[in-house]
Amino acid sequence: MEYEFVRTEVVGNVLVVTMNRPDVYNAVHPPMHHEMDAIWNDFAANPDLWVAVLTGAGDKAFSAGNDLKHTAQGGGGTVPASGFAGLSKRFDLEKPVIAAVNGFAMGGGFETALSCDIIIGADTSTYALPEVKVGFFAATGGVQRLSRYIGRMAARELLFTGRHLSADEALSLGVLNAVVPAADLMETAMAKAQEIAAQSPSSVKATKRVLNAMDVAEGLPDSLEHSYVVLADLMKTEDFREGVSAFVEKRKPNWVNR
């Protein structure tokens, strides 16, 4: 199927998904959310596809996250029930997804990578949850998943400051599974996908079914729903409006704490 904002390719039993808005650093807006939701639905239902690799078009960005300019310009649309990029709230997908992070992964872009099962980063890739710099917070799984993966003390500092991580620091913290030269990224990700696809697909699905159940038992879906409640309150504040305006106008925000 042809999509406007995402490219797909099938290589054997592997689905390659490429976020394809390089002119805005693969930022995600509602139409793209819904395209990705449809792609993951089809991936889940196709018995001949066993593993997916997710990456971004171009060599600059995996994804800049939420398309704030689209939001500021009154662009309509909603996020699907499956969450950001059709992944962040999807707890019934029983096939592994590998993130091949080819550039910067910011905000929702980083949260999308964290929603995957394995993250392989180019040595030029960088990572951040900078939502606090623009009046948001990491509401699409960043708070929950980062604190689970690297521990709450390390995660708090990153979440409160929004600072950037290099690929090497992200690897040292346990955010990434591997860092490879940028030129080798897709080859490495595809090799890992083929390694997984060489195993029993039924066994891999059973393993992920248990991992999904662990996330549910640990309250991750409920915590994500709570994040959206908190975000709705935040969006009523002057700081939220100021953050979005300052971002679009490329100026320093003037926070008022209300």
C-alpha cells in the first residue's frame, strides 16, 4: 500500500518502515500518526512478516517528534488509540520492532524509539526529551519508559533539563543496545532483524506476549493514560501557550509559572 508520509519495504520476513517527512525532520502530525497506525495493524496481521525495522528518511533525523508548527498553525486531527506513531500505547503487538536511529531523536521521536524493542543508534545520533523547554512534558511514554530502562534518578535529570545525549552516553546509560558507524546502521539493523527472524516466530511472539503482559501488570497503560490527563491540564496554562509560541517564533520563552 502507498502512504504519503511513510515508506514501507518488505525484505523476506522483515518489514522496513521509514518515516518520510525529511523536510520537517520526520516530525509526526496526525495524518502521519494514522498512517503508522495502519502500518502496524497490517504488520501485526500479516503472518509472513515477523520483525520490523523503523528508521527515518535522510541522514539528519530519526524524528523530531511532535510537529509543533502543525499544532501552532491549528492543524487538526487526533492521535490514534495506539498512541504516538501508532506505537506508544500498543500493547498487543507480538512481533519485535527494531529502531534504527539514523540522526537526532527528539521528544516524541525519542519516545517512539523507546516504544520499540531494540534500539540501534548511529554514532552520529543524539537523543533528548526536551519537552520542558517548550511548555510540554514527555507524555507519550518518555517519563515511564526512560525511568524503567535507566532508573529513576538518571531519568529525572534528563526529563527535568531536557538535555541532549550523545549516542555513546545513551549506550552507557542503557538506552541503546548498540552504537555503530552511520554508514553501517541499516545493515546492522537488518542483520539483527534477520537474526531474530531465523528463530521460531511462534516462540518470539510468545516471548513478546509475556513482555507485553509485564508492561500491563506494571501499570504502564494506566500511567500513560494519566499522562494525557496531566497534559490536558498543562495545555490550559499560560506557560504551555508561551512555549509553543516561542518555539514557532524561534525566541526564548518568557515563563510565568501559571
